[in-house]
Amino acid sequence: MNFTGPFEEISGTLEALAEAEEMGKIIVYTPPEKGHELETCGYAEEGTIRGYYAGKDCQIFSSYPQNSRGISFNKEKEDQVIKNCLRKGKGTEKILQKSGDSRKKGSWKIHKEKIPLPEKYTLRPAVQADASAMAALYSQGFHFYPTPLHMESYLLKTMDSDVLYLLVEKQGKIVSLASAEMDSETGSAEITDCLTISSERGKGLIKELITVLEKELLERNFLISYTLCRASSPGINAAFVAHGYAYTGRLVNNCRIEMGFEDMNIWCKMLK
Ligand SMILES: CC(C)(COP(=O)(O)OP(=O)(O)OC[C@H]1O[C@@H](n2cnc3c(N)ncnc32)[C@H](O)[C@@H]1OP(=O)(O)O)[C@@H](O)C(=O)NCCC(=O)NCCS
């Protein structure tokens, strides 16, 4: 994700490692000016995170040591999800207004303004006492996941660093969760870990969590918000379209979430 020097110098090591560990995919994040080095080594671009490096774009390149890993089995369905979302979300693009705080660690300032959640629902930042219930929810929703969200210790550790977890409660019980992983060096943040329990879906909870996460990011002077979300899920793609995110690519067979590997769509938004 952050290589330095000519890519040719590490390319052989990556290939050898992939072979030894039987890895099916190699993923490389790079600024655009190094893209040709990746192409020379046989990598192909799958998408872009706009503004990822302090305003400069990041291109995501991949190579597939195991050919089968590079085949998207649900491409048509996933293309249709995007088409449907974009049709529904037309005209929703908006740029949030700038406000003046720094993005220093520890300066959380959750907006206190009233948000349009149904009655009996409360939106708030997660605290350490929530970690056990959060881990239980995540372990039901995500059987596999790129990060160990099912472990209370992982949630406690990340809560204490650069991840802001927000949750929605209904009468004291957590029903929806989302987080922002913030890179204060670059000013970009990934909105991720979105989950609503099945009985509470379709009520606008994830959209509200994204709204408040974005406000918090702006408050801390983050420039860019992006997500890598499940390409086959209409709900999560629709939520980001509704917030004015732009579709910038798809990462084939990129994450294990339920059973096998899933394609992930990239959505980006300039917050200021
Ligand atoms: C994806 C998920 C988080 C959405 O949460 P939610 O609280 O139900 O979402 P919201 O009610 O805020 O709805 C967001 C958008 O999705 C739409 N939506 C929700 N469920 C949908 C469905 N099953 N089919 C089509 N659209 C759906 C809503 O209409 C809304 O779009 P709109 O603004 O155009 O009306 C939830 O379905 C979930 O937890 N899924 C399992 C975990 C998961 O896959 N997380 C995403 C990981 S990347």
C-alpha cells in the first residue's frame, strides 16, 4: 500500500511470496505517476481512490497469480446494482460545507444537532463498554472479514486509535453500526464496517450513520471519504449513492465476507 523505489525491485519478491503462500491475488496501491511501472510488471488497474494521498489520486492495481481468482462471477448482477442505484440516486450529489477543526487524534466532536431518526432510536459514538455487544453483532453479520471485528480486543484497540465507530441503539440495544478509519497523514478516511440487524433494515439507519460520520470527518479537516463495499449488495451501494459518492472501480474477488471472495466496489467523495 505504500511502496517506495522502483516497483520492478519488489515485484519478484511479491510473486515469490504469493507462490509460496498460495495467494491468489496481489494488490498494489500507487500514485498515478508510478502506474506504468505496475503495467510493465503485468498488473492491471482495477480502480481509483480519488484524492487518497493528501488530494492526489491512488490507483489500485492487481495481478492474479491464480487465474481463476481474477474472474468475476457476478459481474452482470453487480453492474445492474450500480445502474439501479445511480438511476435512483440521480441528483443527490452534494458537497458538505467546510468547518474549522483539526484532524488531531482524540479530538472527537460528535454533532449534537437533531438527526432525523425514527423515535426510540439514538445515534452516538461507541464507547469501550459497547465493544462486547459490537463484537457479538459483527460476528453474526460477518462470518469472515478482512479485519477481526468479531474480537472485542480488536475493537477496543482500534477505538483507541484512528477508528471512529458510531452506532444506533433502539431502546438500549445496538441495531446498526458503521465506522470511519482515518488516516490523518493523508486526510483520507474509509467508511466501513456497516451493519444493520436484519429486523431494522431499510429504515435509513446506515444512511444516517454515514451522514454523521461525514460531518465528523469534515469537522476534523478530512478531505476525502471513500468506501470499498460489497458489489452485490443493493443496500450498501444505494446508501453511498444517496450521499453523492462517485463510482470509481471494482476490485474483483477482493474480500472474504460471507463464504467465498466477493467483488468490492469503490465509491469516493470529496468532502470539501
Ligand atoms: C447494507 C446494510 C448495511 C444497509 O443498512 P440499512 O440500515 O438497511 O440501510 P438504509 O435503510 O440506510 O438504506 C440504504 C439504502 O439502501 C436501500 N436498501 C436497503 N435495503 C435494500 C435492499 N434489500 N434492496 C435494495 N435496496 C435496499 C434503501 O432504500 C436505501 O436507498 P435509498 O436512499 O435509495 O432509499 C444492511 O443491509 C446490512 O447490514 N447488510 C449485511 C451486512 C453488509 O453487507 N454490510 C455491508 C458491507 S460492505
